[in-house]
Amino acid sequence: MKKMNGCRIRCILPQSLLLRRLSTAATRETAETAAALPAKTAAKKPQLPQKLLFRHLMGLTPDGRVADVLQYYIREGYAFRDGDLNNCIRGLRKFKRYEHCYQILEWMDKGRYTFSTRDMVLRLDITFKFKGAIEAEKYFDSFSPKMKNRFTYGALLHSYCKELMADKAVALFQEMDKLNLVSPLALNNLMTMSLKLGQPEKLPSLVQAMKDRNFPVTDFSRALLMQACSMMNDIEGVERVFNEVSKEKCDWSIYSNLATAYFKAGLFEKADSALKQLEQLLEKEKCVQSAYFFLITFHASTGYSAGVFRVWDSLKSHYPSCHNVSYLCLLHALSRLNNIDDLTKYFEEWYTNCQTYDPRLAIVVLRAYLNNDMIDEAELVFENAGSSKVGAPCFRVHEMFMDYYLEKEDMKSGLRHMEACISKGKKDQKWKPKPEVIDSFFNYFEKQIDVDGMERLCILLKEVDCLDSIAGRKIGAPCFRVHEMFMDHYLEEEDMESGLRHMEACISKGKKDQKWKPKPEVIESFFNYFERHRDVDGMERICTLLKEVDCLDSRAYSPLVWVYVANGKTDLEIKKSMEKYGLAKYIPRMN
């Protein structure tokens, strides 16, 4: 293992690389494993810039493989630092790309990487998010006693609290308490969970637990306590906490929680005063960006447009290079204000200068455009998003267009976006239309007696195994083609009961002016099934239906007789049934 500037560098033997390139017999898994193993005597490789690697990983589609990206750079002669890979994991985690995070960790397992406590905490979090609680618990149980410290315990507790798994969180906290591993962060996690579960009454005792352990009660803890008092309509309690902390230099979150509590209580003048104090604090010193985001969002929620731009200017003065998340906050605010002109202006400003394309911003703008019937502008944003560095199938965007076109009763365009979702979801991404979307399409085609539209909808639903969702509906118009599609579907599934139900529907609808007869291949499929399964009831039912539409002929004779004989019917019984169905004339005459 080589080191450069205190960091471990992963090196690859030129000979190993050459063999890997030339060999066609080795499997991909073997090649990846070999490439992940550093060599002791290899020359130092050039360091791949972390930003370049991260941009490439962010460009992966949901079904893209991290190993392909890493192997590509290895073939180009680059090496990776442990820290760079872990930083990429943290960056991808911000965008909830948990599967790709997990793939990086699996790839690192194939090399001789040494995982620190910090790395194990990161892995525990990613495992919980991607694989779930059970797998995360297995990973935690695999730690040595030395590695089960307040950091790894705390990471598991944080995951329980975030997922609101209260019973497991409390049990783990009690275990931590016995082992003397409780930290202020652990108590804060329990406080946050209690608020989300609507149990604000638990926070005062948790804060007291902090004091009993001689832990410092931070501004974050006090902010949580203020929220709890506000939820219990205890404005005096909110003010009491504020007065305690205002004697010292307090964090911006104290003012934001005070303003929010006043606003919820209808004390608007006091809320405005708290907001002014917060803005004065931001003017004096540079705060975290979330402080500016709070003010922008708060002003937008109250319809105060001037306040939004004033805080935005303040944010840009302290953070000249605004990141995606800053623009995302502003665009949300402008969308809420329905300020389309400025929304377009700042979206274009971001799009021109962005380092990494973030589809969330396009989604905000698309929704605003669609809400204002600006379909041409929305389509243009969608086209630009499709040609961006991020090519991931954005089902959410297609669904937004579907909802819009359904509302406008433009079913052709709506089905086009459904087709796009189905096409993009054919690989690893499973996509199914929402029940309410299916209802809207179905109801429209039924009302308009649109056979072609109904048939196209059925074809699409069959591709994603959703045809059963409308199979039991009563199709109002004499839509024989649709019923025939269902018949074909159920014949493939060998669900004869459902298939016959749709034949009955066709016969019933065709009794008036519309003449309908089943296709010969459909009749043959029913006969073959009932004959193969010796199903007397099914065979008699199909014969009864065929007789109604004058389709009962010599084709029915042999399978019907065979089923009767297989079930022990007497010659007399068989003859009576043949007479009943008008098939007696096909009985062979004996000389």
C-alpha cells in the first residue's frame, strides 16, 4: 500500500492491467475483483480529480453500474484515494442515490481498504437507507466490541429515529445508557423523533435528561423545545426558552422558531419583529445557508415578495457562488408566489452556470408552467432536461404531463407520456400508473365511446401487468375489441372464468343492432382447455354461449363427448345433452 500526502493510494500492476485487457476468458466479476486489489510494487498512478469522478457518477442512470465507471478510469491509468471515494458517497447520498453509494462500498470491499470508524458510520447509514433495518442491524452486529462505540451506536439510533421506529430507538438508547455511550446527539435524535410522532410532551423530560448528565443544552436542543411548546400552544413556554438563550449569543434557529411560533399563534406583529431580528443577524455576520432558506420560504408563504428578493441578495453577497440548493429554494418561493417572469429569469441564470444538472429545479419550473397552461415552455424545459448530463428516466415529470393532459382531455398526449414511462421502466426501474390516472383514462374513453383509445390503454396496461385493474369494470359502449383483448389476456393466463365473463359481455352487448361472433381461434382455445381439464361445467357453459350467437357446430361435438365420457356420463345422458345443444345431428348413425 503506497501513501501520498498521508492518503492511501490504490495502484494497479501494469502486467495485471495488460492481462485483464487481453483476456477474454475471465469473467467480469473476476476482472473487477482483480482490478480492485492494489499491488505492492506498482508505480504510483496519477490521481483522478474527485470532481471529475463525482460528475461521472452523478451522470449514471438508475440502472447504471458504478463498477463500469471506476473500471474505465483504472483502464485509463488512474488511481483513487479512499477519501475521494467516501466523499463521492457522501455527495451521492445528498441526492438519495443510495444504490450507487452501496455499489461503491461493495467495490471497495474487493480492494485492501481499511475502514475507519467514520467510514463504518457512513456505511451503516447507507446500508440502512438502501437495504433496510434488518441488513443494517446485521452489519452492526458484525462489528468487533471495540468498534461498537458511541459513534456506531449513534448512527444506528439516528436511523431508527429518522424512520420513526420508536420501539427500536428507545430499546437501543437504553442499551447505550447502560454502556455509558449516551451523547447529546442521541438525546437530540430522540427529541426530533418525538416531535415527528406528535409527542411534544416528551421533550421537557429529554432536555432535563441532558442537564442531569451535565451535557450542554445547545441552541439546537432549545429550538426543538421551542417547537414542542408551540405544538402544545404554550407561547409563554416558547418565550421562556427564548429569554433564557437570548442572554447569550444565540443561533439563527432560535429566532426562526420564535417567529414561526408567533405566526402559528396569530401574533403577527411579534412574528414580524422576530424576523427583523433574524435579518439583522444575517446582515451582521455570515450564517449557514439554511438560515437564508428559512427566511426566503417564510416570506414566500406570507406573500411578501420584496422580502424574498431582499434575503436572496443578502445570500448572494455572502455566498457569491450559489449552489443548486440555493436556486432550488428561490424557485420554490417564486413558484409559490406565482411570479413566472422571475421564475424563468432565475431558472435560466442557474441553467447557464450550473456545474451539475439537478432535475429538481426543472421539476419546480415545469410544475409552475403547467399550472399556468404554459405548455410550450414546459415542453422546452423538458427537452433541455432530456439533453442534459443527467439522462435518468424521470417518471415524475412524465406523470406531471399526464396529469396536465388528462385535465385538458388531451388523451393522445397523455398516453404518449404513459408510453414513455413504460419504455423507460422496462429495465430495472419498475413503473406502474397510479390508479387515479387509469380511472381518468378509462372514464374518458368510456364516455366518448372511444374504442381505439380504450384498446391502446389496454395494450399499455398489459405491458406493466395492470390490465386486471380495469378488467372487472363494466364497459358501457359496445366495445367488442376491448372485451376481446381481455379474452385473449385471460386465455393466456388460463383464467377461463374471467374469459367467459367477457364473452358474455360481448354477446349481451351485441343482442341489439351490433352482431358479434367469437373468433374461431378463441372458441378452439376454450374447447382445448375444458377438454384437457375434463371440465363439464366449463364446456357446457361455452356451448350455451356459442348457441346464443349461432356458433355451435360440429367443432363442439368431439370435445363435448370426450369430456362427458371422461366424467362417466351414460350414452343416454350424452344423447340428451346433444339434443339440448342441437348437436344430435352429428351423432354417428349405426347401420
